[in-house]
Amino acid sequence: MPSRLVEITSTKEDDQTSLAVRLIDAEAEQPYKYIALSHVWASSEPLNTTKSNYTEHRRRIAWESLSEVYQDTFVLAAALGISYVWIDSLCIIQQDPDDWEKEAPRMGLVYGNAYLVFVALGHGLALKKDPVEKLVMPYFIIPSSSEQRIIEGQVADYSVLVRRTCEHENFINPADNNAGRWFTRAWCFQERLFASRLLHFGGSLEDITFECNVHLKCECGGVDLLSHNDRHKDNDVAVSSGWRHLKAHYAQQLREITITNPDLDHLSPGALNQFRDKILETYIALCEDFSAKELSFPDDALPAMGSLASKLGPYMGEYHAGLWEHRILITLQWESFNGSRSRRYGPPCCAPTFSWASRTGGAVWYFSSLSESIKDMEQCELAKVLEVRTESANNAIPYGKVLTSAVHLYGRTAVWHIAEQRPDKVGRLEFADTPDETYVQMDTQDDIDELLTESRGPEGLAEVICFELMRNSGADEGKCFVSALVLRPVQDQPGSFRRVGFSIMEPSAFSERAVFKTVVVV
């Protein structure tokens, strides 16, 4: 149960019912039935609980101090017969680092154990609909006993009441508008993922959508139009987007884990790897979606995924700043979706440069099939993982912020140079000294700026280190490609490197100049 809840009580006087709310400390053993609110702070204009008003909020929270979203939440909760609500800004003491450190890792449990989650996609919930509008045709028919005559420019009582159509595209592609902001937020991603039942209140459009781990239904039926031809292969349930598929898939996978709950110590190595591979594939797909979300505070990149990581931790083993040690050579093979639109967090940063969580903007992984990449690992000569070390900022929160993290690798390296050129529209730079056109997908605009503006070497070109991770099968039979990390040395730390990009190249281009050495990527 949450540490705190907002309790709702009602009083009736002169046939008028009024609500009163106050903050309470939840008793650990009592199974409270509560509603949780998921919202964007900038839209919800939240009232906060702080150390200075904590005592007052335990006595009463002034109704007039609450925003429209909060008032609507309490009114609708009471209408559903539910007396408790959890709202982050009220139930976590704001600007109190100790309380935040205690409560942040519990977010998945808070939303997962809620009876229902209200999602505020706008400035209110469902209590104030947009007004209907009259649509009057300039030409209309006036019936009479003998005939029907068309009269132009004359107003009659014939009109149609209309409301704007609802934009359900946000459930597929997050939109850059007020109704879509919730879909772009990193913390809201986790809240949606763990909630078993959500009611989405559609902002100014005011359509209500119900979502669980199987279904998605809306008032107007528009979601069904998007999904009627796309059925979930396991239970024949319509799914209109990759995200919804992942939510259903993740929920199903958790159920399977809970039911089987394998004893990892007694599984054969092959069975253990197969079990972990299945989880890893879903985790990577979720990371691709999550990495494109927005954060108000860069240090939240790992904590906002902490509940997911802690759920998988007992089955996946060692965790290193957003990556699992299991199959780490594969999981290191992410690249920026668009390096020119990404920025490097920090300093200080909550994650090492080899982690997708060290930067803004979406990340995508270089493989079409995890099973095919695993086959490549077994068949090709690969880099060796010597050691991975991570020091958490708080030992009690192993899936949160980190102080340091490093992966020690041994394999082929080559010194290459970056051509003097502008990056293309997705943030790629070309190598100057390869036999064919070979590009590096840069991680961030910061890395691009560094390479293009720094003092050049004797040849007038910026120098980088390419480290071969593994070789991957191509579409053509017998064809393979080298996947490589593109690195830069860390000043005052000999042998340590920062990741600045990712590249795919033909083996011949790499092997001609490669030497074996150990690198430490931090």
C-alpha cells in the first residue's frame, strides 16, 4: 500500500452534499481500495504537500486550493463509492529528498495496486463537457402538406447538434498538443504500464477511454476503427498500436512468470538463457518507447524505469544503469533515433555513456530478431566482456541513480577519422578513411558539436576509436556486418572511453587496421 493517501469524507446539509479531503498515513496491513491519478503537472496545476503544510494537510486540504483536475478526481471517486485517492504531489512530500528517495521506487506498486487509475489528458476530467454547436445548413427543406420547397437564406428550426471528433491517434503516435502531452511523459509511461485499469479523460475533447491489460474502448467507438483488423495473436483482442501490444504482452509475461516462478538455481544454463531472452526482448521494446519520452529532471531517467527494472531484477540478474549483464554485447547495440535532436544529460549524469539513459531522445536497437542476434553471437568471433561494475547512488535503491558504472571489454579496435562535413538530418557523420561510404550514427548533438569544432589532429580530422562488438548476419546469405561502438578517450583517465556513437560497417573495412586491446567504457 502507499505510505499516504488522501481520504474523502462527505457531509450533507440542507440537502446539499459537500466533500472534505485530508491527508492520512496509510496503515501497512490494511487493504485500501483507492484511485490513483496520473497527470501532467503543467496541465494539472498541482497543489503540493511540503514540510511546511504537511500538518495542515493532515487536518484538512482546503477545497478552494485544489485545481479543477484534483476537484474532479475527488468528486468522481466519491461518486464511485471510493474513499481514498493517491496523488503524487499531495502524497509525496515535495522538495524533501529523503521522502522522494523512499517513495520513487514504489511508483510501480502504487499504480499497480490501485483499484482504478484516472488519467487526466487535459485541464479537467469529465464534469465539464465542451458545449455542443449548432450546424445549420444554408439550404434546407421545409416540409408542407402539399409539397417540399427549397428556400435559400431563410433560417428555420432544422439544425444538427455536433461535437468535434475525438483524436485517438494519441494512443498510437504521441501528438504535440495539449491532449497528447500525457503520452509524451516518461513517468506517465511507467504509470500506464503498471496500472491494471485506466480511465483516460480526453481533455478538451472529453471522450472517455477505458484501458486494461487486454482491452481499449472509448465512448465514440473511434478506437475500434483504428484496430478492428489488428488482432492480438494470443487472445484475439484488438490492438491498434505497438504500445498497446507491448502492454498486453508485458502483462501476459508477468502472469507467466508469476505462475511458473521458476527456481533459477535449478534451471539448466540453456533453459535459464531462454527464459531470460524472452524477458529481455520485451524489456528492449519497452526501452525503445520509454527513451523517447520527456523528463523534467534528467536525474529521473533511471528512477522512472526503476519499478520495471525491480520487477524483472529477480529473474534477470545484474543490472547496470538501464542494461542487464545478460546478453550485454547485444544490449550495447543501441543507436540514437536522431542524434541531431538528442542532448547529453549532465554533468553530472545519472547514467554512463554506454547506457541509452545518458541522453535525451529515442534509442533503437540494432537487431530485427533477438534470436538471430543470439545465433550470431554463437557463430561469430566476438568481443569479450571482462567485467561490468556499477555503484548505485543509494545501495537500498539498486535500480535508481548511479554514481559510477563501467564496462570492461576486450576485442578489436581501430582508429578512424571523421570527415569535415555537416551531419545529415538524422545526425550521422561520415568516416573519412573507409573504402566505402561508412557512417557513424552520433548519440547526441553535443557529441556532433565536439567532433566538428574541436582542434583537429595533424591530418585536420577528428579522431575516434571504433570498438567491434560483434558481427551480425545480413539480409544476403553469407553477408555480415560489424557493429561497433564509436568512442572518445576520457581526459585524465588512461584506458577509459566515452561512447559518442554507433556504426555498422563491412568486416573488411574494419579488419584491415584493427588491433586487439582492452577498453573501459564509462
